[in-house]
Amino acid sequence: MLYLMDHVQIAENKIPQKNFHSICKFCEKELKAIGLDYLYANIDASSIEYERCTCDKSKDYWNEIDYKIQQQKKKEYYKQIINQFYSQNYISKRLKEYKFENFIVTNINKNEVKIVKDYTKQCINNQQENGLIITGNTSAGKTHLAAAISNELVKRDKLVLMGRLTSLLDMIKETFKDNSKSESKLIDLFSNIDMVVIDDLGTEKISSWALDKLYTIIQNRNENKLPIIITTKFDREHLLNRFYQSNDKELSEAIIQKLYQMCYGIELKKYDQEEKVSKSN
């Protein structure tokens, strides 16, 4: 009796010593076992590895399998780096507490909250490639909403990295003295994970080097059709003026133009206590 094991058919009964073989399910070519010259009888057929068939359908099959394995390994590497970042960043512990359920909804921000919730659902379902810029004065709830989005995505097994630009770029700087990491791999991480959230952009002094890395990340995510979230207390003009402090006018303008091309924008206004409606449902 024969049974199908993934891409090959293997005899169910014990196979005679040194006569291990299987059959390609696509072209029925006989396939030899790999590295079994030294083995003895009573080998479990399910544990045997066989050579790969060279027919076109088998090549396509194995290319797909190898790609999935590669992507899974890359995802595990990304998770390791992200968890390491959060373990070293005390702010991340506070961010985990920010949820839609404990965000204060008011008459002046309820429409923006609805927009953000709809945006989050689209990101969860991989239906959103545009970014989101959340502006507003201090204590308006920008970081809270951005973290709420992040936490919802993480609950759905999405890879999310959230922090201030300097903290995120410090991960790249660490590669200069840590040979186990590389700048290219971290740029690859920033460019390919499900979501990157840059909090309070513009509040910290930014160098020309930082602008260059920021542009690379933004450009790569745009090309990969992946969203990015920015929170900032500055409008477009004032954010550009902050970037000008790097003394790289051309790059500053390129970043602002790219961000506002690929992102939606909402503005949160700080609520008064008497304007409170409810916590977000």
C-alpha cells in the first residue's frame, strides 16, 4: 500500500535495507534516499529524506517551500531584534498600556478616533498600504492612538516597531560595534515588517545621517507598499523647518514630500475634561 507524503509517495511497510526510494508525485520518477548508506533495517520511512526531482513542477514546488522557510526564518530574526529593542527601551512598557478601550473619546476627536479604528482594521487585513500622520498639540493623544494601533496589530501576529526616531536609529548605530548585526539587515527589517511607528517626529535634533536613513526607510516602505505611522506636534511647514537644522535642505524637502504623498493625515485636538464623552468602545 502506498501513501502520499507531501511531494513523494513512500512504501508504508518496512523498506528493505539499502533499498530506500520514493516517487515524485509529479512525474513519477524514482527518487533515491539521501545519506543512508550506513543505516540499518527498521528505519521509519517518514524520517527519510530524498533527493529532489528535477522536473519543472517539482522545481516550482520546492522553490515555494524554500521561499516559505526563508521567510519564516527572516520573521523569527525580525522578532528577535524587535523584542530586544523593546526589552532595552523602558518606554515600550508604557506603550503596551495604550489601547482603544482606555482612550478618552470626546466630541472634538470622535471622528478622528473612528478614522483610526477603520485604518487599523484595514492594516490587520493587509488592505492598507498608505501611511498615517497624526498631528496635534502635546497631550492630545497622538502617542496613545499610535500605540493602540500597534497593540492591535501585534495581537494579530503582525511585526511592529514603535519608538522615537533617535531610538530606532540607535539600533543601526549599534551595528557599528556589534559584528553579529549589520546595518543592511536592520534597514531590511525597517523596510519589510508590517508596521513602523515613529513617535514625536521633529522633537529631537536630527542629523544629516539620520535624515538619510529615514529617507531610505520611507522610500523602501513606499516601494514595498507597506504603511508607516508618524506622530508629531508639528504641521508640514514647521516639521520641514525642523529638518532644515540638519543643513541638508534637499533631503529634508524630499522626505517631507514623500511622507505627505504616501500618508493620510489627521489632527487631534486636546480635550477639556467637561468635553469628555466616553472611553473608546
